[in-house]
Amino acid sequence: GPLLIPVLGDQLTPDIAALRAADKKDSIVLIMEVADETTYVKHHKAKIAFILSAMRHHAQRLRGLGWTVDYVKLDAPDNSGSFTGEVARAVERHRPRAIHVTEAGEWRVRAMLESWETRFAIPVTIHEDDRFLCAHAEFDTWAAARKQLRMEYFYRDMRRKTGLLLDEDGGSEGGQWNYDADNRKPAPGRDLLMPQPIRFRPDATTRDVLDMVTERFSDHIGSLDHFHFAVTHEEALRQQRQFLDDALPRFGDYQDAMLTDEPFLWHSILSPYLNAGLLDPLALCQEVDRRYRAGKVPLNCAEGFIRQIIGWREYIRGVYWHEGPDYGARNALEAKRDLPGFYWTGETDMHCLAQAIGQTIDHGYAHHIQRLMITGNFALIAGIAPHQVHVWYLEVYADAYEWVEMPNTLGMALFADGGLLGSKPYAAGGAYINRMSDYCGRCRYDVKKRVGEDACPFNALYWDFIARNERRLARNPRMAMAYRTWDRMKPADREATRMQAANFLDDLA
Ligand code: FAD
Ligand code: DLZ
Ligand code: SF4
């Protein structure tokens, strides 16, 4: 029989390892839309539509390249609903001599792939996913030699490995590895010339998918009214080019800025495409390097962007696989509260949260600092149970897969891993949000107040978080300032602050 090559929904490139190793004339590619994957968490409607439409377009592309593709649609009459069930049916149909597959992006699916050889009694080869720069073994070696896993050192190794932004002597371009000190400017005034991502018009294939998603997933979060994602490699490349031309030259400066009714700012909006396989991360970074050398992009912007991809993105993935499947159960701060209902509706008087959640519902997108310092920070200081927060992030963002979402949520945003990923919790009161955004001027709360009916809830929650976690955090040198300030507060003020937080949290429940 032929070779059977299952291609998963986030492996949408003809260069994926299992295909590269195979002979077109002797292989059947199996692409499966399955109920389990669409509902193991209740993904945002736009996320499901994006992935299924990209899968259908990818099947066309592979056929165009000469592959034989067996494509199972979600509403096919005998669709079994799972990867393993569909591979079982394909084994019946094609009687393959062997299965070749590229490794999955999460522990849950990895276990399925690993069960196939025994279950089907045919040889199964699982190829390592070499879209990533750092192989599992390489990360494990790097991590084994260290007490703390700091991104910055990992990143330098990736710079050396790729040659990106190196000078002739192999040192860092410009003499520094990291130009963050030049970045992180507060939000500028609204600017009519602000770049906007391309709004791709749905073609017939996408419209079919949108109809199916509307019908089948009406109880999932999110709107399809704003669906403009790229769904092919060519479209994703157009978005990449537009980002490089229009937004990258100011990417670094405003990386942490937030503006009302401006969901995208100078961000790339490329994560859904990088993660699903429509774009190649290394090729993208090489193009950024070329544009820096051609004088089209300042060094702080080129370096900042490349760091997000070969630094953060690779490092986060390394941590996910290095830490093992129990990482998701960690809860170092013993946070237990339920996720507030407004995470599903955006209906709250807190303007910053209403903005970040509202655009998430509309677009399946929020940029990093909204995820970290608005929705993430609120969940951290309000003490929301990490597992619930994790499920929310995994559901609502079009770019969310467990390998990247989980360490960002549990580790970076919630400190639930006790400081493996970050040396201190990213906890902040309203002052930080006010500095980086125009949100507070449009909010019913007063960002300058800690107690009282109109006090910004982030303020009391922040101090309540500090007080509540004294036993766990007071010895952290990076938290020393916060504890000194708390200790210097008058007892009556401390009392009032904690009452304010307690009342607010009671009302949330
Ligand atoms: P840009 O700002 O243009 O950045 C460029 C690229 O860098 C991104 O496309 C992404 O590939 C990469 N990148 C930047 N930061 C990170 C990071 N911390 N981890 C991994 N890659 C990064 N990113 C996801 O891709 N999927 C997720 O499910 C996800 N969940 C997150 C959850 C939380 C709580 C937080 C704080 C961050 C999360 N991120 C996630 C990281 C980051 O927020 C998104 O990658 C980014 O907002 C995507 O938008 P963009 O493409 O416009 O990014
Ligand atoms: C996220 C997702 C969804 C919604 N649907 C499918 C699907 O129907 N078929 C598929 O192959 N993949 C889907 N995916 C992506 C998978 O969940 C992803 O490939 C796994 O997380 C493994 O990494
Ligand atoms: Fe958010 Fe507080 Fe600012 Fe309102 S005042 S936008 S709640 S930080």
C-alpha cells in the first residue's frame, strides 16, 4: 500500500517535515476536520473558521503541487469526530504500509499519535517539527545547564545560531543584544495614518466554512462579522509585506501602547499564520534583517521584532515541552476564584477590560500588552483560578494552541509556575495602564483613587494581591519595593484598601 501522511490543522505548509520526507507518487495525504478538535475547548468562531478554511485551501495547494489528498469535511456523513477515528477509517480505505506524521503541538494530541502504531499494527514514524529553530533535545540541553531559564540568554544563542542581526565578527549588531530600552513608548495620539491589517474578502470556500461555523458553533464565543483573516499562504504573505512596509518601522516604539478602538496599532497580526504554517518564522526574520541592512527599518524595531519570534516564541515552546504535561495544573499562588462573566461578554465598566475583551470577541485578536497587562493582570491580581484563565485564552484567540498559549498564560501572566518563566509577577495597578494607554480618560472609574465608589478597581486589587501573597512573594528582591510601600501605608489605609478589594471581589462572584 501507499504511505499515509496525516497533516494536522496547524501544519499547513508543503514543507512540513513528514511531507518533505515522502514521495508524492506513493503517498496519500490525510487532512481531517474533526469535532473533537473544534470542541475540546469551545474555540472562538473566527478561530474555527480560520483554521478550517486554511485547511481547505491548503488541500487545494497540495493537490496543485501533485499530492493526492484525502480530505474529510466536518459534516461528512460518517466522520468519526476524532483524529484517531479518522486515521482508522483511512487505514481501512487505503491499506497503507506505514504512517508518517509530523509531531503534534500539544501533549493531548501527541499521545494520540503515539498510540497509533500499536492500535493499527503498522509502522508509524513521527517526524520532528523543524519549523522551529530549537529542537527539543537542544532546548533540554540548554535548560539542563541552568538553574533559571531566562529568555535573554536563550535568545542570544538563537541569534548566533541563525546569524540574524550579527555583525562581521559574529557579535551583536550595534553592540547590544537587546534594544528594549528604546522601545515601550506610551500611546501616541490617534493617528489617521496608523497602519491597518489587510481585510481579506472571504472567497467561496471561506463563505462555506463561515456558514457551517455559524450554524454549528452558535454557542461558541465570538463574532464572524469582522472575519478578514488571510486563509492562504499568498494572502498571509501579503499581510507580511504590508506589516514590513507600514508597521515594522515603528513596531518597537509602540509595542506596549494601547489605544481605544485601535486593536492593531503597529503589531504584525501574523501569529495565526505563523502558528498554522501559512508563514515561515525564519524566512520572516531574515526579511526583517535584510530590511534593517537596507536602511529601511531602525535597529530597535528590527531587533525587537526578531526577538519576539526567535526569542520569545521559541523559548515559550521550549518551556512547554520541557516542563511536561502537568505544567497546566500548576497554581503556585493558589488562586481559586471563578473567571468573571464579563470575560465572555466584555460588559464591564472597566474601560480597559471592556476594550481588550470587546475586540477579542470581534476579532479573535488582542495584542501582547492587552493580553498580559489588561486581561492577564486583572486575572492575576483578582486571584482567578489559572486553569479557567488558560481555557479562556485557548478559546478566544485565533493564534492559540496549547504549546504557546499555556506558558504565556500560566507562566508569564499568572505566575502560576512560581517564577520559572518570569522573575516576578506582572502585577500592576491602574497607574501602569494609564501611562501606556488612553483608556483611563474614558473610564467611569478614577485611576488616581484607591478607595471609594469611583476608585479604579485595579488599585485596591493590586495592593490586595501584594498583601494576600506576602508569604510567597515578600522575599523576592524584585518585589521588595512594593512590600516596603505597603508596609509604610497607615494601618487604616491598608484596612480600607483590603475592604475595597474584598467588596469588589464579592460583587464579581
Ligand atoms: P506582534 O506583536 O506583531 O509580535 C510578532 C510575533 O512575535 C507574534 O506574531 C508571535 O509569533 C511572536 N510573539 C510575540 N510575543 C510572544 C510570546 N510571548 N510568545 C510567543 N510568541 C510571541 N501568542 C500566540 O501565538 N498564541 C497564543 O495563544 C498566545 N497566548 C498568549 C497569552 C497570554 C496571556 C499572553 C500574555 C501572550 C500570549 N501570546 C500568544 C503572545 C503574544 O501576545 C501574541 O503572540 C501576539 O499578541 C500576537 O499578535 P501579533 O502577531 O500582532 O504580534
Ligand atoms: C484548532 C483546530 C480546530 C478548531 N479544528 C481542527 C480540525 O478540525 N482538524 C485539525 O486537523 N486541526 C484542527 N485544529 C488544530 C488542532 O487542534 C491542532 O493541530 C492540534 O492542537 C495539534 O497541535
Ligand atoms: Fe482600567 Fe482603572 Fe483605567 Fe478604568 S481607570 S481604564 S478600570 S485602569
